[in-house]
Amino acid sequence: MKKIWLVAAGFFFSLSALYSQSPDDININHIFGVAVRQEKGMIAHLPDTVHYPRSLNPDGSVRLVGPSDWTSGFFPGSLWYTYENTGMEPFLYNARRWSAAISSMRYNTGTHDLGFMFGCSFGNGYRLTGDTLYRDYMLEAAHSLASRFNPVVGCIRSWDFGNWQFPVIIDNMMNLELLFWAFHESGDSSFYKIAVSHARTTMKNHFRSDYSSWHVVDYDPETGAVLSKTTHQGASDSSDWARGQAWGLYGFVMTYRETGDTAFLQQAEHIANFILTWPGMPADLIPYWDYMAPGIPDAPRDASAAAITASALLELSRYDPADSARWFDGASSILTSLSSAGYMAKPGENGFFILKHSTGSKPSNSEVDVPVNWADYYFLEALTRYRGMVKTNNPPEILGGVPGRVFAGEADSVMIMGLDLDENDTVYLSLAGAPSFAVLHPAGQDSAWLVLHPEKDDIGEHTFLIRAEDRRGNISEQEVSLEVADPFWKNIRITASSWQDPNVPGNALDGDLNTRWSAEGEGQWIEFDLDTVLWLRSVSIAFYLGNTRNAYFTIEISTDGEHYDKVYYGTSSGTSLQLQEFVLGDTLQARYVKIVGSGNSQNMWNSYTEVTFGIVYYITGMQLHAMNEGSFMLRSFPSPASERLYVEYAPATAAPLLFTVHDLSGRLLLTRKISLTDPGKESLLVLDISSLDKGIYYLTATQAGKRRSGAFLKR
Ligand code: GLY
């Protein structure tokens, strides 16, 4: 199944999703729809394919890591799962791209994390494509991992840093999967023996009598004796670090799968029981970062531990008939929580990660209550497993970024898709309440092209619905807001004194109130070159956080880009996120409009989500062109004109219409009143202009207080 990108950069519209019947709690169509949007957005923001998004920095920027980081495999791994579930080819292409650089780690014998790094990236790649290059590299990585095995201890050494002699952490159970895989693939039983030895030794030394686990067990590398049992990322040596419990569960379920040894299955059941019956476990089953964290119930959670647990419980439910329902229900409850608004991001938010609220290492105050890439990976893995186990029934998820702004006289088209993973259903797409310039052309069993071809008369705001219906009658609808804009706006060039990535100047003119230009400090400015000298009536600005603080700014204008006049000293209302209009006057000429910021009532940031201009009229070549507040059509020809000016108009209402002609100094020269007008009907008026001197004049039509103006040239 071939799918192309469906999300146009920058514009996301899912204002309302209305379901015809109550969907499953775990709406896999919606969740993978979010994954598609977030991963697409993440890819668009990554600098190259050798940096991997790991989490968010305290300042909100994406923390990038290289291939050697223990988490490098998770982002490509998530792309593999999204490809596997949606069949959308760009995810295959990008999963390959972000897997590639990890190959450089295959000879790295300095870490136990090769299982994570290679299994999640190349392991899924090999499973889904059969590419033997992936296989060869993974086998080499498995050799590197096996080199860390100490037969006296019976374990693989986890870390090479710190003051331990031979530290083994519970997380290391996860890396055994690469060794089991290598045994199956190569027939070399040493991989198998190492993995089983590590699992047995861990089962013996890492667990307390209640089947909770210590994080770090330090061994004497000469004798194999246990030297200490401590924590590194947990609250205390005797506490239960949440992710450690999850790694242990997952590791022993996997080891049972690979060995068939029921001792490992029983171990997994005991751990699962410990997790699910922990008295302090929150009702939503998303654990605190440590079961004994200080400050409970206000302690940060670790959604990643929950995602790992859910994936492991789903697998456990298949091996344990007696308690199958219990493990499955536990996993379902976790997935229901994780896919709720409390934990799953809205598209475009959360730094383009999927899940919120994970904790990396609380004791070192690193990655506390943030998105992390391994939470997303195990969430998608769990959902992939879930899909394979139950028949789901969800309304289709409508995918496809509709451009927020289309220019009159131009055509635009976007692919719309009704994502339905339930039974790979046929999805019927349709439009409701759409203007005649918007048409759907079917493009496959679940996709269609939305073609937009507006004309001048369509300039303005349009709202309509895209509707998707599957064969079982599940319907979802998505509201689309579309602005048909005058092509004039396209020619505006934007510059700024500086900006804070990714809040670039262009964000102030993209028709999207969710993006912004931001620059910190007194005198930071953003400038708009309107391409030609215009009559500027007003500047409208929408401010970031405009409903919580007052922004201070001045507006300077110039006709030549050299000499500027300060024409406005402004303070925003402090009560609105919408555009606020600042009227400059009717007779200011400007080509360059510079907004100079002086911070706001809370700090020195200058942040504008959108800027628009109230233009009174302008001349393109010698053609008259009007574009201001009147919604009625006004057009005149010829230009230049000598004796007569023909004026075409279509009134908006039945109110009387007044036509006036002024010269450049504003002197009124002609008036004509039409008392009986016919709303919407195109009419023609002939004005005798023989008495006018040679030059430029303004023609204005006024109806019910609304004005529409243009210029014409008298020959
Ligand atoms: N293996 C590293 C962690 O779970 O944080």
C-alpha cells in the first residue's frame, strides 16, 4: 500500500472530531494519526539523520543525541512501527534514513545498550524489510555486546563509568533480546548461553522477596560475589524505581518467549503482580517515577514505565492462560490512560513527541516530567501488539493538512486520508458545506485529493467539514477553516533583527495563530516589505500570550527603506490572543513597515503570532485593484481612462451606495449616489471623468459605512 505524505507543513486542522457512535476507549486510528503528524513534524525539524530526538530540554527545545546514545534506536524504531501500522511509505523511507547512522555503533564494546540501539532500529527494519544488511550489522553488534560477558559473574557488564567493580542494572535484561535474536539467526549457541546465564543470575540477585528489583547490583569480577545492591536512578537503595520494575517485567517475558523455560514465565508473573497490586499505584496505572518517591501524590510520573509495562503485559497475557485476562486488562487500562489527553500530545505540541510526563533520572534532575523517545517507542509497540490481539472499531482518523490560506486565482491540492486500521476498511470521504471552489477527487480506497481553486470573488474566510465514513457506519468529521487571500500577500518579504529558533519571522505571516516570531530585548524588530508603496490604514497584530500580558511596541514606516517615520506607539490590550487592529490613519504611504518591540508587562520578549495590514488601495501596474473593508466587489476600467470610467460593482446589501472620486490631496471632485441596489448583482456604472485633469485619482464606494477603494489613472 503506497501512501504519500498527508500533512502539509505548518497547518494542522483538527478542530473538532465528532463520532457517530461511541468508539473504543483505545482509538488506534486516532493514536496512529497523532503518531503520523508528530513524527512528520519531528522529521521536518531535525537537522540531519545523525541526530536523534531524545527528550525536551528545560527551555523547551528538543534534546538531540548522536548514534552512541542509549536512546538512538527509539526514534527510528517508532518510525518503523508507524510504517508497519499505516503502510505509509514516507515512514519506511525515513525509518531507513534514521536507522542508518546507528550502524557505526556495531563495534562499540563500551556499552550494554546495543540491544536497545540495534534491536529497535535494525531489528524492526530487518523484520519488516528482510534487508540482509540490517542482519549483518546486528550480528556484529551482538558480538560486541557478548564481549562484555564475564563467565565468573555470569552477566554482561552494564556500565563502564562510576565506582562499581562490575555493575549490572536491571535494564540490561532488555539487551538480551539482541543475543537471542543472534542465536536464532546465526545458530551460534554462545549467544543463547550468555543471555540465559545473565537472566538466571539477574533473577537470583536483583530481586527482593516481593519481586521488586534493585536497580544496580555490583559484582566482584574475579569471584562473582555480590558486592552491593543499590540504586542510581531511584529514590533510595531500598525503593522501587518505576522503570526498573518495567524493564524487569519486559525482560523476563521476553526471556520466556525465547527459552520456553517456565521459571522465567513465573518470574514475569510475579513482577506483573507486584506492579499491578502496588498499594500506592495511581488509579490510572501510570506510576510515579519511583514507587516510593518523595512528595507523592505530587511526585512526577513516568509514562515510559507504563508504556513498557503495557507492552510486556500484552505479551504475558498470551503465555499465561490462567491470568490472561488480568494481564490484558492491565495493559488496556494503561493504554487507555496513555492515549487520553492527560498523557498523549495534541498534534503540533509536546516538541512533536507523542507522550508527555516521563522521567529520565530524577536524582540527577535530568528529564523530569518531559516527553522521552523510549516512551513513544514502547507505546507504539504496545499498540501494534494490541491491534494484533483484538478487533478494534474506531471511526476513521482524518489526515491531511489543509492549507490555512489559498490565494485567489491559484489552485492548491492536498491529499486527504481516512486512516482506518480496524480492518483496513474502505473509507468514504466527502465534504459538507464546502464552497464551490473546493472539490474532492477520489484517489484510492481511503484517500482523495482536495482541490481548491478559488477566484477573486471567493476572497474571505470559508469554513466547511471533511467527513469520513467507514463501512460499519463510523463517521468522523473535521472542520476546515480556509482563508482565500489576495495574491498581494505573497509578495511581502519579512526580515527581523533576530529570532529565537524555531520562531522565525515568517511565522508572523503564515495565517496560523499557533506559530510566532519571537525575539528578546529592547529594540528587536520585524519588518515587512510590502513590495510596493501602498496606502496603509492600519496594522493588526496578534500577540503570543496576548491574553495574559501587554506588549509594548512602536510602528515605523518608510517608502524607501532608508528614512523611517515613527507613526504609532502601541500597547496591546492584554486580553486577547486574536488580531488587534492599530489604526494609523488614512493617508500614510508605506512600503516598509517595521514593528519595533520593547518587551511586555512581564519580560523583554517580543512575540507576534500574526501581523496583517489594512491597505486602503493600491495600484498594480496601471490596473485598479481594491482590497479593503467592503465585502462588495468594485472594479474599474480602463486604466488609463480618458473620457469615461466604467465601474463594475456588486453591492453586498440593499443599502444605498455612494461613489466618490478624490484627488491625491483628498479633495472631493465627483459624487454619484445609487439609491436602489440589488445585493450580489453585478452592475455597471459609467462615470464622466472628462472634467478631470491628467493624473491619479481615487475611486471610493461606500455602503452602510463600509468602504471599498481603488485608484485609476486619467490620461
Ligand atoms: N536504561 C536507561 C534508563 O532506563 O533510563
